[in-house]
Amino acid sequence: MLRRIKVSGHSLSPDFEEGDFVVTVKIPLFLRFLKRGDIVVFTQPLYGTLIKRVEWVDTAREQVFVVGSHAHSVDSRQFGPVPGRSLIGKVIWHIRSPRNHAV
Amino acid sequence: MFYKLFETLDRRFGTQTAKAHCDVPCGIYDPITAQIAALTVVRMIDLMTDLESKPERGLAYTNSMSRYIAVKEEHAEKAKHDVRVIWGDYLKAQHLEKYPNAHALVHKIMGLGSKSRQSVDRDAAVQLVEALNEFAQIFWETKSVATKRAKAPYAPALELVYPAL
């Protein structure tokens, strides 16, 4: 299933900036297709909908460990691995804001 | 071109937002503030003991003793406060699974902190420093940061657990 999502915040800067759009996809047996470095969107009980980079995937427990690009990023280092059921999808298309990314 | 299309869709239908969330400056946690506060408590007890051993009494004595007591009170409470913040805001379920004694340790620190306020029991204050070292050890392990033990480079020169950076 495809989803259209807008990025806010700077924890994945400079790759993803405030105002960028992404398109995500989620398919059956989704976790098997995820790998380190993929960007995923997911829901987290405390912080809402987040976008982070996959650090590792645990297919046995159906969870992924996610991180941001900055030391102050709020990610799995604080809230632990993300259950597979909380994943909204993997980013397959990144539409950069012309305001953030000079061509 | 695509950005304009997505921007138009966003204006027309709205878009779910995903936060690339940062936690500045609240993501800065470090047990060293509590450890130094506990060292200060020991130092104040030493200064009080030293002052009490001298024969002089009077306004200057009362002033100094009052100040030592006030600083001891303040720093014992600060040690307790700073540990409560790390325990409540930083330590998460997965940390507590790995360190199941963390709750008991924090409770012990609260008790030793209170005893350090109520009394001039140096042993209790030293135990507070050591309990905080144990807490610091757990804290840095949760961040996969190696630690070292070294004597603080100032009186009372007790050993503290530091990150080995």
C-alpha cells in the first residue's frame, strides 16, 4: 500500500529535510525486504509518526532498530526496537523540497 | 515538477507528517552531575568535622557551619533530583529488562541521599557516591560507552565512574 508523507524535523538531515515529501510502500512479509540503510516511516506511542533509518532488522522477533543521523535524534537508542506492526512503510520515493536542496 | 504536484496535493487533501524528531537539548543526560553533588556532600561533612574540631566559636563559626550545612542539603537533594530525571526520562523498558536491579538501586540512592541530608554520617555519604557510581556504570552501559574508575582530582578525592572517551 502506498502512502504520501511529509517530513518535519532534522534528525535525517541533510538527506531528508523539513518540507520534503516521501512515498512509502508496505507489502505482505514486509520485514523480509527491509535492510540496513532503508528509510522507514512508523508510529511510536510517545512520539507519533516518525521517519528514521534502519540499523538492523530482527525478522525472528519481527522488529527493526532505527536511528537518525544525529546524536540528538530520538530513535531506537531511546525507545527501543520498533515492532513490525508499527511500520507504515519503506520510503521508495523521495521528493526533495527545492527550498532545502539547491540543484 | 513532482514537488509542485505533491505540494498541490498537500494543500488540497492534506498530508500525514512524519517527524525526523530531535530532542535538543533535553536528550543530554549525564549522571556526573549527581556524582559530583554526592562528592560535595562528603566534602561538606569533612569541612564541618574540621571546623567543629577547632576551638573558635562565634559568628564566623556559625556562619561557616551554616553555609556547609546549606550546601550539604542542597547537593544531597540535587543528587536525588538528577538521578530521578535520568531514571524517569531516560531509562526505558528495554534498559530495565537488562538491568532489573535499577529500580532498587534508584530507591537506595533516594534513601542514602535523605540520610545524607538528615545526618553527618560520612559513611552514608560515601555509600551515596558509590551507589551513584553503580548507577553511572549502568547508564553508560546502556549507551555502549566504556567506563573507567578514577579518583576525582579534588577533595575528597573519592573514586568516580567516568565514561572512557
